[in-house]
Amino acid sequence: MGKSTYARTIYFLCEDKTLDYPYVADIQSALRITIPIIEAQELMQASPTHRHKILLIDYQSHKQLRKQVLNLPLTNKNYETIVFNVEQRLTTEELLTFGNLKGLFYKADSIEEIAKGCGEIINSQNWLPRKVASQLLHYYRHVVDTNTSPVTVDLTTRELQILRSLQSGGSNTQIADSLFISEFTVKSHLYQIFKKLSVKNRVQA
């Protein structure tokens, strides 16, 4: 794979960039691209040009990284994250702490597999194990279901009649005539309907 194939860059996030990271060097070699090394402090001081980085994180050091910088923005939506060197299946809660998680690789995964996945992530794809994708999908479905549950609105029979008349485009006068009630009563019912439906006008209702 040539450099020109990729439009985005992976940065290896570490505690000390003066150290050697053979694993990262192997991924670089397999991908045939440069993976710049960045420390947590640099990320915190990052300018707008640092936004939208893809952060490569060694799972074995992520807790130390978080301690090093208390507000390390791993959950910031501007940062996509790739976690490697994971020893066992993570809980959904732990997966969510990595924010916009694009890739996850286990300790047993080969350099070739990791390089292939990283290449796809650079090209805007996800590379998550099936079980991890399933965990996240289940979580987000639950969030959507919880926030979009149908609300039961307790309308009276008369209010339902008026609401149906609204659907057919009836004016207050027409609704009053068809239901043999006064226009003032129609307005009163409409006020209650709008209040119960949490809307402001006839169109919204």
C-alpha cells in the first residue's frame, strides 16, 4: 500500500515518545506509511489542526495515559480511536470510554491483520470484531429506543373528534358546526389538545 492511498493520518498516542515502540514500527512497516508519535500532553494542547486525528492506543497503557492527563479527550468525537493489544473481551462500558472507536485488535491478532484493519480505518471504514460491533449496536439501539418511546397522550373523546377534524383541515367555525358546539368551546379544546401534545399550533398537532 502506498502513502498516496491515504488521506488521513494515524497517530500513536503514548506516555513518552522518546521510547522505542517496536509494535508500532511493525505496523508502520506493514502499512508502508509513517505513524507519528504524540504524547498525551501534546494532544491536550492541540490546535484546531490536530482535530480529526485517528489515535492509535496500546490498551495496556491507556489507564496510565488517562492518569497522566486527567481530562484526556479520548471520548471527544473529533478523535477516532484504534485500540490494540487487548487481552480479553471488554465490557460495553469500557468500549464507550474510547469514544469514536473505529478499530479494536486483540493481542493474538497478527501485524498483517492489524495493518489491514488500520488501512481500512484510514479510508473511513470501521474494523471491529463482530462481538464488539454487536455490543455497541445493542447499546445504541437501547439508547434510541429509550429516547424515542411512544408517549401515551390521554385525550378525551371530544378532543379526539376535534383532532380528527383538524386533520381534514376544518376551521374552528366548521368544527363547531359539525360537533354542535360553540366556537369558544372548540378553542378551549384546542388549547388542551396543544398542551397535551406539547405542540404550538394546528399544523404541529
